[in-house]
Amino acid sequence: MNEGSPISGYREYRPAAALRAHASCLWTDRSPGPRVQRVVPDGCLDLLWLAGRLVVTGPDTGPREARLPPGGLLVGLRLRPGAGSLLLGKTPAERLRDRTVDVEDLWGVRGLAEQFDGSPDVPTIGALVHRVAAGRLAVSGELDPVVMTASRALDVPAPLSVMALADRLGVSERSLRRRITGAVGYGPKTLARILRFQRVLRDNQGNLADLAAAHGYADQAHLSREFRRLAGHPPSSGRTVA
């Protein structure tokens, strides 16, 4: 997820119907001038149009700075946690942890970005991103229902322990950890931490103590420590997230 700024032109749209099981949104961002964008972990992978290239951004484990050129257009398809097989196929998501990889290198194909020829505009690039992602459906295979169910179950203030969740899903704890790590890029405990952090980012109402209690932190100090780890700044700094 991108941290916004007053000049950020960040927008989110519903993805194409065929991709909604895999993707949570199509997003765009454009700035009139150069800027540095802080990106924080969200448990997702993105198919991204970036400076005339199609890339896959892997799961982040901490904050990073992305330098955007003036007038640069970003268009991304954000996958749901656990839906990485659409972009990765049999490649484990942990191999892309904290990395950005050109899709032509990842998939062993050429000419994908050349499907677009002209001045960048949101409808055309959005259609290209959708088309490339939809073309992956035939080779990506079915989503792992255990991983998708587990990802949703971990996105609550008081999730089950990994052992209890594995038992409920009818798999071994080892299998659950392996399957989540392969599909998301990190294990269930880290995923739960990042999903909790994202819930706080979306819920900016109330004081920090109330937010900590509502979202399953031990206390306000615990919430503040997690923000420093995952966002690179304390939650009281006044920064906002798009």
C-alpha cells in the first residue's frame, strides 16, 4: 500500500469481473512532479505498469521508498493475500519477498509491454494490465482454498493460533505454514501482523489506545512499536495512507 501525499493522484477501482477472486482492486497513481513514495507492507503482490515496463512487486516486509518521475503514471492490479499464483504460477512467493521483477523475466516471455504503443493514459494501461492478468488465468491454476480461507481468518483482531487454525482447516500446522508462505511470501504470524497493521491504517478514528484495543494489540505501546517496524514512523506522526 502506498502512503499518500497532498499531490498524490491515487485512486482505486473494481477489477474486471473475471479477476475479482484474485484481485482486490485496480489502482492508479500519477503526480505532476517528482516525488518519493513510501510503500508499506500489505500482504499483497501487484502487477504494475511502471515507467513503460510491466513488473511484479513481491510482498514487502518493511517500508521502502519508491522514487517516481514527474508525470509518471503507475497502474497496478493488487492481488488478495494468498492469490499470488495468478502472477507467480509455481514460483513460491517468498522468492519475490521485498523485490520487483520484470514479468518477462518471471514468466519467460517477451513483448508484453509492447502490446501498448502510445502516450500513457489510465484506461488504456488499465486495460492492458487487466488483459495480461486475465491471460494468466489459464496457466495459474486454482487458488488454494486453504490459504484463502486462512488469510481471511487471520484478518481479525483475535485470530486463532496457527495450530488451532490448521486443525480447523483439516491440515497439519507444518502444511499450513508452508502453503501460506508459498502463496503470500511469509508465514501466518507475519501475515496476521501485517493485516492487523493495515486495519489500523484504514481505521483512523479515535485515539491510539482505542485503536490498539479494537485491533488486537496488547496496548498502545505495542501498536507504536509495530508502526515503527512496518511503516518506518510512529502512528502519531500525522502521516496518512492512500
